[in-house]
Amino acid sequence: MRYFIFIIWFFIAGITLNAQFNKDSTYAYQDLNKILELARTNNDQKTLAEVYIKLADYEGDVFAEFEKSFEYYRRALEYFKVTRDSNGVFETNHSIAKRYTDAGFYEESINLLQNLVIIYSRNKKISKLANVYFDLNRAYKLKGENELSIEYLKKAEDLNKTLKDTVLLTKILFDKIQTFELNFDLDSALTTAFTVFNINTESENQEMAAKSLFHIGYINKLQNDLPKAIKYLSKSENIIPFQPYSELRKYIYKELADVYARSSMEGKGYGYLMKYTLLNDSILNKNRLETFTNLALKYGSKEKQSSIELLRIEKQYAEQKNNAQRRTLYILGIGLFIVTLSIYFIVKFYDQRITTTRIITEQKEEINQQQIRELEDNVKMSSMRSVIEGQEIERERIAKDLHDSLGGLLSTIKLQFDYVRSKNQELSAQKEYTKAHALLDTAVDEVRTISRNLQPGSLHNLGLVPAIKDLINRFEGEVYPDIDFQYYEMPEKIDKMISLSVYRIIQELVTNTLKHANATEILIQINTEVNELVIQYEDDGIGFDKDNLKRTGMGLENIKSRVNYMHGNIIIDSSKGEGMSVLIRIKYK
């Protein structure tokens, strides 16, 4: 009879526990094992699968027992397959992939995640696909394949533009911030941190807003801007919600201690160092107590139980001491305490609101200033573009005037000279006539040269490469250096202004070398990389001091202006007695 009653009670208890089980809730390790036994008794395969997922997470997150964690995931997969729960199978595989990443099995994790990409893409589950892309980014980053990591992070970001999932966007942006910090790309890290702050301020997520301000302060510390570092770290401390064992608050205290010490404010630095030490000790004691408790629940070890008991006694003693102090305070004035506490929270609430509003206003002002600077840069670029285009238009006009007007006039005069000489053969023997005739030939040639330099006809008629060859052919002879021109994989079509600017740059470089360098050899190379035109120029001349680059003349400044006009970049390397090399990259598309 007793045995029969026990069976009935066990069955009812099992139904109750299974009915109350919720996969989104948090359970102790001991409770999960009880629910597991009851689910086995009732043959509740759905609950068995979900409890095994919980146990697998527990083994991996708390005990770092990855082998046991994978075993539990495998069992969960079997039960999901039995119940034909495809979503459960996919989510379990996603959990296994993330656990593979934690355990360092990056290839296995990537294979699983790539399979999930195919499945979620086919089923158009955009939210789950975006999270898979983010986890692929994490796996590739830990594996050291940064290009693939960036590719999948970009895919997650692009999908999230449709989803507008603030939580996922925050994860993506914080991932970018950490990458920028590791690569010391501090300007990009700072811009991204401000973006995260604005997003989480609008969604009123003070925890993430405080974290973004912490990164802003930390980046300013890396840039040695200590006043700004103190400003943003202090703001982060002010708005972070209170939590007794906050890891973020601990790191805020640590960085404030370091920044104040560097700023010769040792008093404040020491105060924050003490706060950091006390909070760190509290977190360590909490983690130690939780670890001992979990180990005791799992293994039932007497030695661990003794340690837990000692910690429990210490905790009870501290609680008794605190309770005694509280009772004393209650007796002295419980009513006053409640009123004071209420006033404190009201003031604290409005103070945080005011602080947050002020911070938002300051950030908007900084963003406005940045936008103003960008507009000024755009105006400068527009002015530069107008100047360069105006120069080329004016050169073309002058070249046409020289060629059509002065060139034609000189040619007519020369014909007249030749006609007069044909009528008076004795003029050929006169020295003054011969000299005047030679000077007239020189003038005609000079006008042609100037006209060709101002507006190279070969550039318009034949293209960039023939025009450069034509330019080089003008400097053949013993008095000129040897010029070696090489070109590879040149694009079939290049924009007219870009071709003209490249021609002018090479013309300016060659002219500078001829005038100032005393070089014997010049090397010019042009090739393409992806969508960039790469120009390499070298000479073996006397070189110059890079520190006094601005004093070398206007030639190099003109070259820099043209490169900036084409949104390119230029690197000039030279030292006295060692020649000069110039590397220019220009987007030709």
C-alpha cells in the first residue's frame, strides 16, 4: 500500500514539475537533475531535450567540462529528432557551434554554423541568420582569419539594418570597437563608441550607454588625452545602474585610478584604486562561494562541503552583525530613515536624468562640430577641384592661342624669310641673316614645345601611356638622365581628368628631377591593383631633407593637391645623397 501511494505521489510530482518547467527560466544544477529524473519517469521527451540543453550549458559555462557539455547536447539532439522538433535541432546545433568556439575547436564550429547559414537562408529566418553570421565572425576572429571575420560581421550588420535589433547591433558595434582598439585604429574606435552611446541612450539602456562611455574614456587614455579620459570615465561611473558585483564598474574604477595617477592627481587615483580593490575582492569572494556551492552540488565532496560551511558561517556572522546594526538604526528612527531613503532615490533619479540629458547634449554638440569640419573639408576639396579644372581650361586656351595665333604668325614670318632668301641668294652668306633665321627656328620650336606642355595632344588622341612615352622622348640625349618607363595591366578606359592629372604629376616629377636632382637614372612604373592606379617614381639624384619638404618648392605641393583632388594618397621618401622615391595610389573607377 505504501509503495503504491509513493508511486502515485511520484507521478503527480513529475507532472507538476514538468508543467512548471520553462526553458527560458534559470534553475539550480540539483533542480535540473530532479526534473530530468521525473521527465524520464513520465517519458516526456520534449522536456528531456530541453533539460539536457540546460545541463549542457551548465557544464560548459560553470564547470568548463566541455566533453560532458557536448555529451548532453548530443542527447538533446536525439530527443529533438524523436519529437521531430526541427527548430530544437537547429538551435541545439547553434549552441554546439558556440561551445566548439569556446573550447577552441574553430573548424568544427565553422562547419556547423555554415550548415545553419544554408538552412536559415532557405527558410528565410533572418533574425537567426544574423546571429549565426555574428557567431561566424567570432569563430573566424579567434581562429586568426580576420578578413573572413570582417566579412561575416558585415553580413550580420547588413541583415540587422532590416531587423533593427538594437541588442544585436550593440553586440556588432562593440565587436568593432574591440577590433579597432586591438589594431590601434583609435579614430574609428572612438566614432563607433559614440554611435553605440547614441543608440543605447535612445533605447534607455543605461548599462550599455555606460559601457560605451567607458570605451570612449579608455580610447582617449590610449590617445594620451587624459582630461577627456577622466571626463568620459566619470560620466560612465555616474550613469551605470547600481549592481553589487558589477564587472564594468570594477574596470571603470581601475581605469580612473590609472588616469588620475598619470595626471598627477595621486589622491583621487588612490581613492579609485581602493574602490577597485574592494569591489574586486567582493567579486572574487562571490565567485569563490558560487564555485564551491556548484562543486558541492555536483560531486557532494566532504572537503568542499566543509569549505562551503566555513563560508556560510562567515556569511551568517556578517549578516548577524549587519542585522544588529540595522535593528539599532530602526529603533533610533525608522520613520526618518524611510523618508530620507525616499528623498535620496528621488534626487538620484532626477540627477541621473539631468546627467544623461547633459551628456546627450554634449555628444550632439560634438557630432555637430564634426559635421561642420566635414563640410569645411568638402568645401576645400570643391575649391581645389575648381582651381585644378580652371588651370587646365586656362592652359588649354593658352595652348590653342600659342599654336593657332603666335605659332601661325611665326610660321608665316619664317616663310617670308625663306622667300626673301630665295630672291636674294647672297643673304645666305651674311652672318646676321643666318643668325636671325636660326633664332626664328628656335622660336617656332619653343612655341610648339610650350603649347605641347600646356595641352598634350597625344594624351587626347592616343591615351595616357603614349602621352607619357612622348613626354619621355623629349628628354633623350647625353645631357638628360636615362628614363625607364614600365607599365602593366593598364585599364582600357580612364577618366579624362584622371589621365590628365596623372600626366601632370609625372611631368612635374620629371621636371623637378631634371632641375634639382642631378640624377643619372629615372624609373617610372604604372600598374593597377583592384580598382587603384599605382604610380611608382624613383631617381638616383642628390635627394632632399624630408623635414624641410615644404621649402623644396611648389612642385611637390602641386602634386599633393592633384592626388588629394583624386581622393588618393601619396608617400614621398628621400634623404640627402640617396635619391627620391614617390608612391601614389589613385582610384581610377
